[in-house]
Amino acid sequence: MGSSPPRTAPPTASRDRVDVFIVGAGPVGLTLANLLGAHGVSVLVAEERAALIDYPRGVGLDDESLRTFQSIGLIDRVQRHTIPNQILRFVNGKGRVLAEIAPSGTDYGWPKRNGFVQPLVDAELLAGLARYPSVEVAWRTPVETFDDTGDGVIVRIRSGEDSGEGSVREVRARYLVGCDGGRSLTRRLLGTSFEGTTSSTRWLVVDIENDPLGSPNSYVGADPERPFASISIAHGIRRFEFMMMPDEADDEAEKPEFLHRLLAPYVPDPAQVQVIRHRVYTHHSRLAGTFHKGRVLLAGDAAHLMPVWQGQGYNSGIRDAANLGWKLAAVVRGLCGEELLPTYDQERRDHARAMIDLSTTVGRIISIRDRRLAWARDRVASAASAFPSLKRYVVEMRFKPMPRYQSGAIVPPSGAGSPVGRLFIQPKVRTSDGVMLLDDALGGWFAVLCWNNDPTAILDHDALELWRRLGARLVAVVPEAQLGDGAFPPEVLVVGDPGPLKAWFDAHRESVVFLRPDRCVAAASIAQQSSATSRRLMKALALNPSAAIPEEVGENDR
């Protein structure tokens, strides 16, 4: 059975009609375009700039984002620009370590903290779109306005914009997604709020090549004299960030002697550093009033902004794309009704708010300039490190809010221990094709996983037809030693488990899990209740009862 919805022919070269119009060719827009392109959805990405942004931005990728890049087939390219298992140390003004974040384990298949060079990773996301004839990126193409007509969105764009020149034309899309950043025109035209705060402090961010320190690790300096950050990223690049003082104008950052003075406490010869790029930033903590209205949606910085201190601005945007991509694909392909789309806002809002709150709180703690308060903070941090459980809580990054949905495109969890609404683990498994990560075995669409059972035997006829109509992959998980015994029908993928999946099922009452394309557990049950659970889930997904059963899509076509 296939694991992707059916494809359609690409639109005409003029792109006057597309399924999805994406505003902004940043990481969120490009990731979303890759997700949609893999399912044959016609996409036009309109970007007002002439090329990708090249000034300093994100430097931290988490395991969830890497899992998404795995799902779009670009993980090998992206990893070339990362430093895995990056340790982050928080130090005080005297260089004493207050806390260390060094999470281990690969629950989702990838390291939990990774330094990266954003312009290079964004370039890989852009290059990945060349695989999909249904996707086009239009540079120097600003959006002027759009109208949601109820049955589509008419977008007016200025093509070939250069020094005010260019012709205005209209593109009709079924849906429009604003991935156009914190100053989002899409959000403003949508008429929604962007509530929150803007910090009164500014930060100078500097990227330096030929790392003058060379250490693989990173530091955040909670120094009341001048808070700073020193971060190692890939390809011999080091990122420095310095708080700007109230009496220091932004244009001071253009003076080499000013930068040399800031670097002097940390670099032996600051006059010899090779600056790649620099920029002055202000930190924002904001959340849009809605992520979805009619046929228009917001994602990434257009929907939420947060300070940099937990490195979650970039990652939160990738989570948006992962959550929204499969839903748009399912609706565009006619597999699910439009009622599925409001679950994007329903699921993403609370988690985005939690990340904003965490990042804002950490920023306030780091940025303390009152020496008495800084001394008290340092004493509390030192005392906390004396408690092993509390230290593990910080080191292993357990404070990071993980996505967990209580409602949306799921069958609501029945209790606190339910796996529903959480990301499923991704260990290495064995199939007839060899050893691979679980997601690679499952493919890019829905999956029904049964521990030690044949899904075609425990699901009744109607439930099986529902999953076949949706194009789901039916999976039997067995101990690795049982792989290849021929006990399952051809449509069932048999996965040999070396141990981690059994441990997961040991920890849960449920023996059947229903996975969404973003690898969230959409529903779970014991085997005997799997058919009834399937029908409840199909209602939550707004499955179109008249949808044609998708054709199987080959591995090379995903």
C-alpha cells in the first residue's frame, strides 16, 4: 500500500493558478514548499528579495527540525552544515559555569542540540525544490495585496520587481500561507493582532570566519558588565553576540574599533578577526491573534516571534511547516475536508506560546545588569547544581516544552500516560531492505503500527478500507529475530525491532498506534479497540468518504 497521496500534473508555466501560494522564501516557506512538492501539490513561492537572506540569524537546530529535514529527503545535505551534540554553558561575569546544557540520547533519531549555519541550510532547502516540477520560486516578486473570495485567494503580485519596475499580475490560489517574517504583510492584510512585547535592549550579532577560539562548544555570558554569547557553528565560524548599551547607537557597530573593543576580553587579537557579517537586533516576544483565517494561514515569524536564548525561533517555524504541510496536502488532494485546517492553529498555538515564555524568561535572567541581582542569581544557580535531579533536568534539557496536543487532528488522549498528541520515537529498525531509521521505513504519509500483530487481521473490513483510502502504510512491528518468517500479507510492512520499540510498547497500555505524517501519535488503542479508534480518528481528520484510494508512489518520487 502506498504512503503518499496521489500526484497531479504540474501547473502551467505562467503559474496563474496554483494550489498553494507561499509568501516568503525563508526556511519556513522553503520547508513547507518541499513538503507540498513531495505530494505533487502545485506551489508558487513569492519572495520580494533577489536572493536568500545572508545576514546573521539562527544558529541552533534541534532534533525535531532534523527529523523534518529527514522527511523531505534533505537530511544528508543539511547535516553537512551542523555541529551535533553541541554543549552550551552559561557562565557569570567571572567565567564560572552556572549551568550546562549537554543533552544526550536520540529519541527522535537525531542529536537534540546542533549548531548550524542558517544561510547554508536555507540554500539546501532551496536547492531541494528543484526535485519538484510543481514548485516554483519567484524572486523579486513582492505581494501587493490579496483577496479571500471564499473559494480561493486572488493574490496580486509585482513580477520582476527591480527599482520600482515590474508588472502587476494576479495569481489564483486555493490557499495562501504567509511565511514572510516578523513584519509580515500577510498578517497585516489579514487584520489580526500581534500581541506581546519588544525588549528595550539591542544586541550586536557578529559572525567571524576562521574561528579565533576553535573550541567546539558555546557559551552564554550572564555578565552584568555586558551580557554576551560566544557560539561555535559549522565550517570554522564563530558567532558572537553582545548587548548594546543605551548610549551606543546602532551605527557604532559599523566601526571596527568598536567591535574590537567588544571582542578584546575573549579574543587575543581582535584586530585580526575576519568578519563575515554583522547586524543589530532587537528581541521580540509576540504571538499572532490567529494563525488561520479562511483560506489564509500564517507560519514562522509571521505567526510568532521569540528571543534567541533557547534557539527556538527557527525550530518553531519548522514545526509549523511540519504540522501544516501534510494537512494542506490532504485537503488539496481531496482526501480530507477543509475542517482539518483549523487544527493547525489549535495545535501549534499553545506550544508556540510556551516557547515564547521560556525564551523570554531565560533572556531576562541572562540580561540582568544589576550586580546585586546578578549575585543572587549566581548563588541560586550554584546551589541548584548541587542537586543531581535538578542538574539532570537542566543538562538533559528536560525544561524544553515538547509538543503535546490535547485536541485537534487526534483522538483526544484518555489519560495522563497516553501517548496521543506526542511525537513518536524514531529508533533504528530492520526491514527486508536493511537497517534504517523508522521514518525512512514508514515513508512520508500516515502509518498504522501494531506490536506483534497483523493490522489486516485486527482491523475490520471498514476500518481497513478507511486506511487504504487515506493511503496509509500498514505496519507490523516484531522482534528482530522474527523478521522474514513470511507470516504477514504483502501489503503489510514488517519491521524488525532490536529493542527500543518493545520498550516503548512495554511502557504503554496501547499496542496499536496511528501515526500522522508529522509523526505525532494521532490515536492509540489496544488491538481489540483499533477499528473503533480508527473510525473516531477518521472523523477527527475530516476524511472525505468519496476520496479515491491513492495510487502507490515510489520511494524515489517522494
